Amino acid sequence: MEPDLSGKSTLTPFLPAIEAAISAATGTPFRIGEAARASGGCIHHTYRITERNGKRGRRYFVKCNSERFADAFAAELDGLQALAEAGVRVPQPLCEGRAAGQAFLVMEYLELGRRGDWAGMGRMLAGMHRATAEQYGWRRDNFIGATPQRNRPHGSWAAFWRDERLLAQLALADQHGLGSRLVGRGEQLADALPELLAGHEPRPSLLHGDLWSGNIGFLGEGTPALFDPAVYYGDREADLAMTELFAGFPGVFYSAYREAWPLPAGYELRRDLYNLYHVLNHANLFGGGYAAQALEMIDRLLKAGTKNRV
């Protein structure tokens, strides 16, 4: 019986490569019996593939795109492995590769919903953040959405956030013609970061890096899970800040996190500083009103910086 791939032409040219990669990674021959479109693909094509063994067959989640995304898939596999090693429930990554001008990533298929143990999510995140390193950054560069994300190591948190996050996005904003006022005011803020963050040298915690509600879910029994990471070692508050940027996280999540690991004073202002990175990234990716929102945030942070140190 041939695989049921009707209407799934995106996968067809490199099905043998996916089968071979899964077989090599698991040590057991794998043949695809069914490939169905799966939800969750903003940038990439996503599929649920099932082994040719009926209901007893293994199932995996596959992302694919043109081979220029091969490094993004390798970075995602690396990030998922790091989160799993820190005790986080993730779709276990299996393998990645390329064939026929396409790149792919294969991971465990999880049935995820939107309802579950939010307090457990908060505790899980606090536990993940207790995985620390000696420096800020990561062992490789990766991606925030479709944007390359630099992760060069720094001993200073202010220097890392200035050079690898804020100035990197401002350089892109300049290339994209988002306005000299935005770039100029942003560079003023970058110059002010050592003062704004004076005295705040948090432990370099393992971060998810792209923690909005679209990148979390719950298994059937309520167990929380994370996916689509953009990992690095940084201030744990940066993860919490992003959960507030697009909302979607209930109060019990924050209560459980703070009970497990309270936040130091000054979080509210740092939250806006960290979320500026993501708003700038959205401005660079999508334009629209994000550039105006970023400029408003920059002006507010500069004004606050004249009155307070974060």
C-alpha cells in the first residue's frame, strides 16, 4: 500500500531522505504511511507523519522549508535539546537534514491543547532558569522568528543586551529604512544601558528566548510543554517579560513562578527594555505600527532613565 500523501506535494521530493534520517536516528527502519498537514507553521510547512503500521505506528512532527533554513532547523534542534536537558517537557528532537533543495526537522509529535497546569508551567520555567552558565550568550547563533539572533558570549549583561540584542535590531531597522529618529533614539538608549542596568548583573539563566503563548501548550493530562525556542543564557526576566508582551498567561502562572523564585525590584522597567527587542524585531519583519510602538518605548525608557536606575 502506498503512503497517503494526497495533496502533500511539499514533502514528496524528499520523503526518502526523511525516512532514512529517522531510520538512522532511531536504529529502526521507518517508512511513512501517512503525511497530514499540521497546525503550528507560521514560517515553515508542518506535517504529522505516521509510520506505515496503522494505529501502532510511530508518529513524528516534521517542519520543512527551502534549504536556506537548514541552519535554523539545526539551531532549533540544539535549543530543544538544551531545554530537555534542563528538565523541560518539549517535543523531543530527533534529526534534521536536507535533500532535493529542501531542509527538514523531525521531532516527537505531541497532542497539545491550550488548557492545563499553568502553575506547573510557572514552576517549570523557574526550574529551567536555575540552569546557569558563567557568561551571557550561547554556544552558537540562532534565530528569533526568521531573524538571525547573535549570541556572542559576554561577561556583562548590559554589554550583551546592548551589542547582541538592541544594536543588532537597530542595525536592521536602519537597513530597512524604519526612520532615522527610531535608530538615533535607539542608539541613545544603547549608550545609556550601562547606567540603566547598573547594579543589575543577574545569573546567566537558560532562557527559552521566544516565550509567547503561541510557543507553549499542554499535554492531555495538563503537563506543560515548550517549543520553538531561541535559547541563550541571559536575565530570566527577559523570558517573563515576553509572556506579558502579547498576553495570554494567567495570574496563577506568575504567582507560581514568583513563589518558586521571587523577582528583584525594578522588574517593570527592565520588562519594557527587554520587550523592546521583540517589538523591534516585529518592526523589522512586518513593518506596520511596530516601528512607532518601538519609538514610543524607547522614548519612555530614556525618560525613565533620567529619573531612575533600573
